[in-house]
Amino acid sequence: MPLPQLARYADTVRYDAERGLALALDWRAYPAETALMAYSDVEAIVHAIDLGAVRHAAVAYLAGYGLALAAREWAARPSDARRGALIQAGEWLRRAAPDDPRVRRLLDQALARADAATLAGEDAEAALLRLVQGELSRADRVAERCGRIAAGLLDEGDHVLTHGFAGSALIWMLHVALAEQAKPITLTVLAPPTPDDDMRLCADLARAIGLPVALLDVPATERAFEPVASTVFVAGAERIALDGGAAGAPGAARYAELARQHGLPCYVLGGDGPDPALDRLMAASDVMRPELISAIITSRGIYRPEMIARYLGDGDAPLDVIPLSLS
């Protein structure tokens, strides 16, 4: 069974340098429609983000390509005008996703890279493309490695609980466990506290890799954590603090608490580890406290929450020399 399109960001967000277009999958229409939508300027990209046509990490990469479009549009203007236009475009894109740390981080890097290129008399559009494409490629490698490591934690017959959309690492985990390791597993996707489309999206992706999946509404949530019904809870992490706390999709804290109450392992897919500037996360409905987390799975291995800061000093083979799977 082939991997779904959403398993790799490189298949969902692209840049056509010849035509001057940013291309992105409309997550609202997936999987019924899989063609990439074309965006010709920053305003169109901001509108797409506002509408939820792109989500999660894809927003950051599309925002980065939006800056490349702005650099292209202003390439023939004086350098001061170009620099000002890029700063303005960055603000528009930042405001479209004000609470997304990935967008802020990538835009900060992109603006610094574009400014340096402009001052040096170089092609800012090309500099931005190198940055965004490098970050996108790295994210795909991190997700695959994280998912492959996580698949090793699943046993035959495991019933996996998750909620929202835990990212492409979850797709890799399920695909590797089912298709490559031949483990008969099943999945239940829990409803978020407030309705959104990520529950449906996660279920569609599971079905695309041939995994038996069920959707559970809010009233039935607690029963799903009973040991006779489930064996492991898996959550995605938007951010991880140095103390081992992790922010996930809305409701993550409640589900992690239920897992602890019923003696189920709670695994967090942590991708490229903790934010080195974040000591701890404030308590909220989406913040899983360290004591609720059994393990954080990253691209460098598995960590106990209290040991996650070691990720920053641990080494691994350079991600850019590890080829992506051809599955």
C-alpha cells in the first residue's frame, strides 16, 4: 500500500520558479482532490491560510514561499524598496498565523536570509528558495525517522488511540508497523473538544494505508481508554519544553490524563526535539505535563520526558545524507 500524499511535505508544498507560483495541496478537499492549488502572490497565500486550506507545518513552508514570491515581484526595484516590501510581506504572513511558532521561526530566518542576499547584491528569491526547500526536506527526513522509531514500540494486536492530526510522523509510524513490519494494529481517532476537520483527515490517512480505523465522539471518549479497548495513546507535539512538557492538539492534556488513569502508555511524537529556548509550557488544555508522558519519540531516538534536553547534545547521522524511503 503506497504512502498517502500528506506523508511528505515535499508532495504538498512546492515552488515553480519558472512560472513564479507557490503550489500547495488544499487540505480541506483531501483526499477527494489531490491537485496542488497555485498562488501567485502573498495576498493569495494569506487568504489560503485564513481559510484553513493549508495546516500544521505546511503553513510555515507556504509562508516561506510567499516571501519568495514577494522577492520575485520586487526584484527590479531599488534595494531599500525591496527590503521594505519583504518586511511588509513577512508581517502579513505572520499575522495570518499569529500563534504558530513554526511560522514565526521560519519567517525570521527567511527575512534575515533575504536581507543578507539583498545587501550583498544577490538574488533574494533564490536565497529564500534554498532556505525553505532545505527546511522542508529536513522536516520530511525527521518525520520519517521519528515514525520508524515509533513503529518499533507497537506490538502485534495493539489498538492505537490518537486525536487530531499528529503529523506525518504518525503516518510513517502506522505505515511501517502495518506494511513493513506486518503488525496487525487498529486505530481509533478521538474527537477534539471543539469540532474541526483534523479528525476526519487523520481517519482518511489511516484508511489510505489500509489500517482499520474508527472515529469516536466525545461522549464515548473515556470508554476508549479502558485497557480492554485500547493499548496505547499516541499524540503529536506542536512544541516540547526542556522539562519534558509537550503541547499538542486541543484536548491533549485531558487525553493524556485519561491514559495515565487507565494505565495506558502515552507516547508523544516529538520530531526534532525540544525548543532550546523554552524551559516549560504554561498549563493549558493542550499541554501534556511531563509526568503524563511515558516517552517522547524523536528523530534521534526515544527519551523519557525528564531527559529530553539531552536530545540537543546527542548526535546522529546528518539528516541530509539519509535518503527518504521509496515506499
